[in-house]
Amino acid sequence: MKTDSEIAKETRLKPIEVIAAGLGIPPESLIPYGRNIAKVKAGLYNDLKGRPDGRLILITSMSPTPAGEGKTTMTIGLAQSLKLLGQKAAACIRQPSLGPYFGAKGGATGGGYSQVLPPDDIAIQFTGDDYALTTSHNLVSSIIDNHIYHGNTLEIDTERILWKRVSTVNDRALRSVVISSGKAKGERVEEFQISAASEIMAVLCLSSDLKELKERAGKIVVAFRRNGTPVFLNDLNITGAVAALMRNAINPNLVQSIEGAPVFIHGGPFGNISLGCNSLISTKLALKLSDYVLTEAGFATELGAEKFFDILCRQGSLRPSTTVIVVTLKALRYHGGSGDYRSKDLNAAVKGLENLKKHIENIKLFGVPAIVAINRYLDDTEDEIEEIKKRIVALGTQALIAETFESGGRGGLALAEEVIKSAKKENDFRFLYSEGDSIFDKIHKIAVDVYGAEGVELSNEAKTDLNVMEGLGYGGLPVCMAKTPKSLSDNPLLLGRPEGFTVNVRRIRPAAGAGYLVAECGGILLMPGLPMHPRAELIDTDGEGNITGT
């Protein structure tokens, strides 16, 4: 089979105006970025508020291998499948991050014959949203230190500055750095986090327009004063400057798939340390413009899906119609005890079904139906695929084989038909916890009911944080768990369906602008590192500026 790059280069793209017209987007609401990329004015949503919403389908997965299980490819492929069935469908995915792009995982634009195009332009620079985000975030850091240098009239406690600098690329050397304000006593230990973890990214993804983005940004807690009271972004008098930098980023980005299906790419928060979902405005806009909207959430059900249901759907008043859980033989083998997703051990794959079973149970917690999609790889044999399908069906769940990577929309027609049937049925969608539950009870419910833990252990710092959050009146906010995606637990070494473990919460910090609290669990790192030989070593350009090696 041809490489992703070869397939992309051979595809004849339609002008983006044609894709927009197919959705019913008026020309005056389109902001073209060349022939194949455009932004759609966020204000269009207000003009469409009277329209009924289409049906929302979430694509999630079982616990992944380090290489991922193809959720994005499945999301794009299913949009193409629905299009072939004569349905008006759109996909909504997150923007790729430069960290994984230059690191190990790649550009997150799908693969094979289920890609969004042009992939390299999307992964690198795109429409400048990442630049605006990183610049606005680091502007805040600069202003904080400038304020301290010029006398610190806000009496910021330099030991309790929550706002850490960010970088778009993975750089473990920045996990701990010493910075100086230029004065003898001005040095302190600082850290960088990945841009995708920025609260401004979450604010972008949860705002409906620039006005709301500005309001949310102003509520961000950047530090604490010496007397223990919070310092908000509004207190720095730069909320307007942050909004100015983000004024274009609020508008969703529109591109197309290989088969001409419309795809919104907007926002890129990581699913292990942040929200893990694309922007609310792009999803809500797509729901007004389409009969079916497919969206994916980062990693597996216990991370991306839980946050999608409990945070995004809660804040955005979204009601999902059905869910697709992506499964691969590689992941089943990996979580069945082999620890090697390249192995061909069918017995390990059968054992790995225990992991899948837990993810099916997780979706049922939220009252939403689940369909299992077996994402077939080129080297999967017919016998092992059919055996796994039979065993999944025995669990009481529909299972269909999808070949969207190899065959594009045609490879997902059977799955798309079942998605349509499932999405048309009424469901009992519900949240895992109520706003009235205590902060600890919310964390406990996620850990016990979703992860399968026996309980939760708070560090002394987390206990202090919890009391501070409740004292600030943030007890009613939902909780965004930051933990490893490699395991259902907070320990990346516990594969399969671990039992008898405790989730360890080391910190609880406010994301008041985004409207939730962040619970940092286990040894989760907020700045990833690079492998020994990152993908950056393979990437180059030819004489005409075309990117090679991706």
C-alpha cells in the first residue's frame, strides 16, 4: 500500500469554498487561508441557533498502545462512510501538536485513505492558532515577573505562582529551570509545560465566542498573594491583550478529507493532562450544519470520554447520541499480557478483552450506547479478526470490522449503518457525578467507577489544595484528571484491567477560567520528552518547499 504522504499528494482537493458551500456556510462567514484551508467565523453559530442539532457521535477507544489505535482515522473514515450513504456529515477533531509531530506519534491527521488534507500544513503552523495560544500564555508569565520586578503591588507570593511558561515542542530540559528577574534576590525555580496543557487552550475550547473567551480568561487564577487570596488574570490588566492575540484563534478551522468530507480542526488540548476534546464552538457549529457529527476524545474512555461527557457536554449542553469504541488486535495483545503490540499472540489478544470490557462498562456508566469498531490493520489475518469479533459480540456488544485506513469510506459502510441505527434511538445520557458532590467525591467516583480503583489517596499537598479550592468556592466545578494514558490506573506499568490499586493524587489546582479543577495523579509529567531518535530527524523539505519524511 502507498504511504500516507503518497496518497495525500495524489489527491485532488476541492477549493475550500466548495466544501463550505456543501455545509451551507455562506461566503461572508468564510475566511480563506489559501485554496484548501479556511476559518469559519464563530459568529455564524448565533445565526443558526434556531436550527435543530444533528446527532453527535463520540469516537473513543480501549487503552491504547504507544502508537495509538486510530481514533482520528476512524473519525475521518466514518465521516466519509456516512457521506457515501447520502448523509450530511462532518468530523470534528483536535489540531495536531508539534510535540508529538516532531517526537514519536506524528501529525494526528488520520492515515491511509482516511486523512485530512493538506496534512503537513495542518500539522505545522496551520492558521496560527498555536502561535497565538503560546504567545498569549507566555505574555502572562512575562507580565507576572515584570509586575514583581516593579515592586509587586499585588503582593504575589513567588512560591505560589501557578502560571507556568509553555513550549509547543517536547523539551524535558525545561521541566525545571532557574529564572531571574534581574535582581539579586529575584531568582526562583520555574518550569515549562507543553502548550497543549495551557488553560488558555482549554478556555479556547470551551468558549462560544471572543467575548466569552475574554470573560473566561479574566477568571484564570495565575497565583496567590502572600495573604492567601488568589490573583486573577484580570488583576494584571492584560485580559484585553490576551483576547487580542486570540481574536482569530476563536474561529474554527475547516478542511477536507481525501474523499471531500468536511472536517473542523480546532483546539488541541492533550487528553492525559488537559481536556482532550476539540473546541465546543466547532462541535456546536457542525451540529447546526450537519445531520451527523463525529468527534474524538483523547486516549481511551477513562480519560478523553469521561472528560467529554462530564466537562464538555456539561458546559456545552451537548447530548451524545452514541459512542464508537475503537479496538485493535495490537492493543488487545499489548494489554493481554504480552506488553508488545507487535506480537502475533492470539491468546494475549483474548486476555486483552478484559481491558476492552472495562471500557464498554465505562460508556454504560453514562447511559450512552456503545458500538465496538475493530480497526483492521493490513497484517491482521481473517481468522484472528473473526475470532476476536465473535468474542466481543459474546460480551453483549455490537462489533464491526472497519477498514477505513485501507479503503476509505467504503471500508466503514457497515459500521456507519449501525451508527445511524444506534444514533436514532433514545438514550439515557447522564453525568457520572453532580455539581453538588464534594471535590473528593468527584475524584473518588472517577477513580473507583471509571478506573476500577479500590480508592484514592491524597498527598498532603493535595489535601491542602482541596481545602483551598473549597474555600475559594470552587467545590461545584467538575474535575479534569491528569494521569497516564498507558493504563486504566495511574501507574503506566499496570496493563490490562488492573485490580486492587489506589489512585494517588499529588496536587489539585484551579482552572477557574476553563471552569474545572485539575487533579494531578501518579507521576504524570506536564512537559513530555523526546525519544532517542525523534521524528524530527526524518523531516526535511525539497527544493520547492514540500515537506518530506512524514
